[in-house]
Amino acid sequence: MKIVIMGCGRVGAQLAGMLDEDGHEVTVVDSDTYSFRRLPASFKGKPLVGDGTDEDYLKKAGIEEADAFIAVTQGDNRNVMAAQIAKHMYNVPRVICRIYDPLREEMYQTLGLETISPTMVGAKLLRDKVVG
């Protein structure tokens, strides 16, 4: 699969490494060059410095041929905006967006975006540890 990841923080870098190791063609877009230090030394994908909400950078990242787009920056708004661009303008088949705010997550899901909320996931895991 051709996968574009927006955000090379801890999660983005780990995910990029895993997907690359699994044999996928991975491009990681981040506005901060220093972020790419988190990628594993064995990473064979493409790091791209740029704004993942900018169409020119998305095209350089291969959004037009992407099978999946994953937005994992620190900003909910940027993630949602990029996910909507990938889904509605470039018809990327699989678009996943990280949303920290559980209230926003619910709203964006009603708009047809596939979301993951680490806030909710973490809370559920902790609850299960306490009562389970």
C-alpha cells in the first residue's frame, strides 16, 4: 500500500516505521525537519518537509496515488482539515484522523471521518485495568 502520514511525532514515527517494516510505501510529511530524527534508522520511506494541509505538499507526498492517509499531528483542527482534503478532494480510500477531544471526535465521525481518540482509548484501557 501507498501510505501518507501527516505528523512525525512519536506516534507518526512509530507508525511509519511499522508500516515500512511491513513492506508498505510510506511518506511522512512534517513541517519540522528535526521531527524526522524519530524515524528508525532502517526507514526506507520518504520524509517530506512541508505543510500536510497544503495541496502542493500533499501532491509531492503522493496523495493522488495514496491508498491511505493518516493525520497524527498535535492539532485536532489540522488533522481534521487534512483528513477532509484527503478524503473529499483526493478520494483517498482510507483516511484516519487522530482527535484528542472526545466531543470533537463524535462530531467528526458524523461527518464521515474515521477517527481515533487517544483520550478515549487511554481512558478505556485505564478503566479496564482498574475494574477488570
